[in-house]
Amino acid sequence: MRLEPIESLDDPRLAFYTNLTDVTLRRLTEPSSGMYLAESTKVITRAVAAGHRPVSVITLEKWVSTLEALLSDYDIPVFVGDDAELEKLTGFLLHRGAIAAMERPPLLTVRELVTHAKRVVILENIIDHTNVGAIFRSVAGLGADAVLITPECADPLYRRSVRVSMGTVLQVPWTRSPSWPAGLQELRDAGFVVASLALTDAAITLAELADENPERLAIVFGTEGHGLTPATIAASDRVVRIPMAHGVDSLNVAAAAAVTLYALTNTH
């Protein structure tokens, strides 16, 4: 790695780090650029361990020694600035040590993703990056094998998703379905039972699904507010609900995913 003091915030090599608080802009530019942002030395460590290649890094002087041990094998620029410079560049106070621009790995096909999987979590059109990151963390911690996201779902490699997941989006195998809900048929052909979390009169309880214990199970969680689309519910093998109390009808989608995965933890 090459240490380079930040001499001008207009340096074109710093353009990818500019105004990181503009969510709409980042959602559009990160995937098309072929890069994503890994924020904090912990997340950068997990990204490198996953085989992702760094392109450049911005950091504070006090974190340089930590990065030297992590990035010594990479011939990349590490831009060093003070708090004021980096806050002006990114739009926020850089208190997690460093941010790295990382090359995006190629996405797996759905077939490659599920070849050895027993439990797959599917995220349908979830648009909140915090929820996406929290679900990935539950997937990693509670024993699911992979995540499949629909075409309209938020990007798991957006910086907020990566940060909330504590870098687990870099560990959990995932890919994006090219079509939905038609993509469910590929899972069914691979032997998966498709169970959708939704409130319908025909829904079984989560405990009943755990007792059934399908050998291969794909669990679908819907977008915030509206939940799953009618087409997805109709295409599912099971519709499942989490029994609730005190007049509350449902949980936040990230909480629902954690509860569901915990209930299924010891069933495979």
C-alpha cells in the first residue's frame, strides 16, 4: 500500500468517496461502477478475507498502522487526511477508522447459490438498507445458508447494509434473482419447499413449519409496510405467520427474520 496525504479534495481518485450521505446517488452509482464501500477496519478485514480486492482507502493517521498489517500485499493508494478534511469529503465524521473502495465480486447464478444450501432466505423488494443488513446478520448468526434477493430489493453492499450487518454480507453467499416471482420455480425444481411469511387465513404457525422441518426450505420475507406481493403468496407452498399478542399483527421484517431463523435453528 502507498500512503498519500490528501492534498486536494478535488483529486479525481477521491470522487467515489464524495458525499456518501446521498443515498439515492449511491444506490445508482455503486453497482454500475463495479465497486462498493467497506466502512471500518473490521469490515475491510472481512472483505479482504472474503477475497474481495480493495481499490483505494481513505483513513485518519491514527489508523495507518492497523491498515499496514491488513493491506501490505496490495499496491493501492491509502489517502490520509485529518478529521475536517474527511468530513468535508464524505459528508460525515469518519469515526470508524477507514473506508475502502472494493471491487464487487461477480454474482453467482441462482443454481450455484443453492447447490449445497438447505435453508435459503429470500428478500422480496425490501428497500430499507438497515433491514437488509440486519437480516444478513441474522442469517449468518442463526444458521441459514444463503440469501436470494429480488430485482427491486435494496443493494446488500450499500455501505449502510454492510455496516449494520457487521460485514456479514461479505460472508453469506447471496445473489439477485433475474426474475420474480417466476424465479421461485427454480428453487422448487431444486427440491425446496417455499414458505412465505404473510398474514392470511390459510397461514400455518411458525411452530408448525418447524415441526414439518422440510429438508430444503426457502423462506420469503416481504417489503416494509405492504409485505409480500399476492403473486408470491400464491406461488408459495406454505404461508406462515408468527403468532402475536396484544393486538399487534406483525413484527418489523428484520425482527421477523430473526425470530423465524431462531425457531428453525435446530431443525436441520
